[in-house]
Amino acid sequence: MKENCCALIIGGYVNGYSIIQELFENDVRDIVLFSAVKQPGSKSNKIKKFVLIDLSPDSLLKELQILSRDYDFIVPFPTDDLQLENLHAIRNKISHFCYIPFNKTNFTECLNKYTQYIYCDILGVPRPKTIEIRTVEDIETITEIRYPVIIKPTTRFDEKINIFRTLHVQNEQDLTNNKETLKNFILHGISFIASEVIPGDCSNIYVYVGYRNDAGQIVNEWTGKKLSQYPYDFGVFSSASNQAPEEILRQGRILFNGMNIKGIAESEFKYDPRDKKFKLMEINFRSTMWNRVGNLSGVKIQYTQYIDAIGGEVPFYRQDKTKDIHFVYLKHEIFNLITRNGYFPIFYKNIFTGDTNHFAFFDIHDPKPFLLNFSDILRDIPGLFLKRFKILP
């Protein structure tokens, strides 16, 4: 087992701080945080060091090399796709002192959302009807899909250039209105996928999260479901629970093994009531915003990666499904309450009706991250009220 190691969290937002909490709770004390901005995790008393980096692979390489003067081995936990890509770009320069948390041979291929859907077809996993848009001419093929349609970049560029995360096209006029925007991005080398929108709200979204080691074994795993998102039903995590049907476990395993995924990854499915199937939405090759659901329900995926990376014996964890465990990002729940008509019953259910209820950033022994995040809530509330009542655009 390697000695003089550290866990490196790249990004101090909800997902990054949840990783810090999990590792610290399992007696990992050498925890370092890199981030491009001073997010709440940077104020944690659980980390040894916080380093500001920029969004380039060169900056990441430089700071990793500096960190390697203090530690013989580094285990990174990226929390966004850009830093994943940066790690991939410098992998050959750092692999002698740094764990590579993905499959180096097929990472770029598998990051592409359309490639993920091709694997679905090969492996027999349901997916939405989807078209790849690589040329300007391909835009016209979107009409082959029943409206409404959701359009996404095949890989995430939003950290590097000003591009939408998702574009929702309700009808043909909507498509006409957005054609020039799509053309401009395509001419700059960006490709998209256009998919049918599966009916139902975000409470029909489920995830399978696992860690698969270099030997190809899924070491630990958990499943869960989203309870709400912000903004509305096409945003990001607001609340989640540990409840999910067994089919999610089965389909997640098929994808992990069939795609030869390594490291931590999350496959996201949405239930389609029309044919009663769980259809893959996307796979993320990192820890996402609600990764703490796994830890709170007994599965320590982040700790699993850390122990495996340094050559230790990885414990087996069985997820607790006997209790309904809720993990809540209070900021997003409050924003939903302000901006969405009739949201209070959902707000109440998410926050108060779980068998146990837990809040992002909250730790009585580490108060600064929560207080910093709460100050953001107070700062943003007036503007949301002004927009809600159409005083501001």
C-alpha cells in the first residue's frame, strides 16, 4: 500500500465538498482542494490546502507537480468535465505520481453522448430516439423526431465557451428561431445530439453510481433518484433520495462492463411511462452534485476509489434501502420555492418527509462552507423575487 498520499478534490462546490466530507469521515486527513474560484469548500477546516488554478491543463499540471513535492502519490477527484479533460490531456506527464481516474484508452470516445447511445444499442439498454447533428445540413433532420426536442452538445463545452447546456425546442418555429445559433456553433466544430423529450418530471430520473477498478470489477455501487431540480425540470440537482428500482442496478452494471468504464461514473436514466422502460440520459465520468446520497446510505464510493488507488484493501458496502434518505441542496430548494408556482408541497416533502434528511454543505463541526453558501442565498433572493413578480426582466 502506498504511503505519503493525498486526496485531491478539483472543485469546491456541492459535489467537491461532499467528497471532502466522505473522505474525512473515513480518516483521510491529507485532503487538498484545487478550484478556479473560491467556492464554499475552500473554507473547510477538513482540507490541508486550497489552491486557485485556472481552467487550462497547463495550470493543472503545474500545480500537480508542485503538490507532488509534498506527496509521493496523488488521488484526484475531478468534479466537472473540463477538469476531466484536462487530466486526460496531461495523463502521460502525471501517471507516475498520480492516479488516473478513468479508462485512458477510451475516455474521449465514451465522453461523447452520442457514443454512449451507440453503446446502448449494442448492449440492449433503452435510450431516447436521438439524432447526431454534426453538419449544418443535419439540423434539418431534427424534424424526424417528435416535438418537443432537447438539444445538447455531445461533450460539455460550457466551461470553456459560452454555449448552452440544453436547448429545448417545442415546435418547428422554435427550431427555425434557433437555426442560426446552431449553425454558428457547428461551424466552430461543435456537434450536438437532438433527442425526444421523455414525458414526466425530474422525479422520474434515477442514477446508478459505481466504482470499477483497473481489473474490470465493479467494487462498490449505489442507486438513487432525483426528487427535484433547479431551475424547473431541466436544471441540476435540488433534492435526491436513495430509492430506485432494481432495474437501474441491472442496466447500470451492463453499461459499466460493456463500455469498459474505470473509476467513478454515474449513469442517469429516466422512466418513460409510454413503454415502461428506463432510458439512458447520459453518463458522467466523475462525482456529480448529489454523490453524498451514496455515502449517507452506506456506500462510500469516493473512499473506495481512494483506497483502491493507493493499493489498500477495499471494503464492500451494501446500500441501505430500508430508510428513505433525503439529501437536499437548500439553496436550490429555496430558489424553486420563490420561482415556481405551487412548489411548497414539493419543498415540504423534500425537506421534511424523509426518514432522515441531510443538507448540502451542512456540518456542525465545519460551519464555514454552509455559512458562505447561505450568504449566497441571501444575496440572490431579492433578485429572484424581482424577477418572479416581473419587476426585472
